[in-house]
Amino acid sequence: MRVLNFLVIAALIVAAAAVYKIKFDSTLQAEKVAKLRDAIREQRDAIASLRAEWARLATPSRIQSLAERHLKLEPVKPTQFGDFSDLPERSPQLAPPTAKDPIGAMLADPDVTGSVPAAPARQEP
């Protein structure tokens, strides 16, 4: 009977040690989780403050004032814009649609460009 009591007491001590180790490990893991949550919270706060700073720096009024202060730009005048009549006419001479190689046909005939007409040749007097 004494041996059985001794074995039960030893098993009880081993079980208590195992429970204590599990509790200690779980406490360490809980502390790690808490530290990681704190780090995540700090990073989210940092991201939020950086986004707020970016929004402040990218405001159009701030950029406008910086441009006026550092760039010597003149206001846009209505005469700076052109209209479609200022654009050159598109060439009516395109490669024939029956050509086997339309790009090759355009390259072979320098007068047929498919875009802006060539400048008129100068006639010598």
C-alpha cells in the first residue's frame, strides 16, 4: 500500500509540474500576443498619421501656393490655345487597300505617308 501511495503522490507531482509548465508557456504566448497587438496598433497609428500628413501635403491650395512661390509661371492666356483649323490636313493619299503589304507600299512610295502631307518641293528659279 505504501508503494501505491508513493506512486500516486509522484504522479500527482508530475501532473502538477506539467500543468505549471503549460500555464507558464500559455502566459508567455499571451504576452507575445499582447506585444504583437501593441506593435500592430502602433503601426496602424503611424500609417494613419502618415496618411493625414500626405492629405495635408497634397492639398491643391498648398500646391498652388508652393507653385506661385517657387515657380515663375505666368497665367494662361486665351491666345495660347489653338483650334482644329490650325492642325494640318490629313493626307488623302493612303496606301491602296488592295496592296498585299500596306506598310511596305507606304515605304516604297515616299509621297504616300498616311499622315501629314510632305512639304512641297522647292522649285529653283
